[in-house]
Amino acid sequence: MSRIYKVCDICKKNDVKKISDAIKSMDKEANIEVGCQNLCGLGQRKYFVIIDAKPYFADTTEELIEQVKKVIQ
């Protein structure tokens, strides 16, 4: 069963392309949903991705990608 990843393309902090590309390279079966995730307040200050309904936050895109790596492994 593939994981569901959700990223916001509206929040100013998220680099959707970089995050999506990193997820796709780590998880070939990734189901990535792009759109508003209703985390606007946090999304203005932190980078985030939701993996299987659990949100992950970081100060940088690189830190977020490292968190995603740990979840996938």
C-alpha cells in the first residue's frame, strides 16, 4: 500500500517542487496530493508535509526531507 503525502502549494514556506521531487525519488509508489491543507498559520512559518494523516514540520526544506526519509525507512 502506498503512502499518501500532502503538501500545500499556497503556503509561502513550502517549496512544493523540491519536496515532491524528493518524495518521488525516495518512494516510487508515492501518492502526492497538492493543495491547501488548512495549516495556513503554521505553513507561513514552517515547511511541512503530511504523511498518512500525520503532519511533519521543519525550519528548512532539507530538514523536512530528512524527516521524510526517516518515515520512509
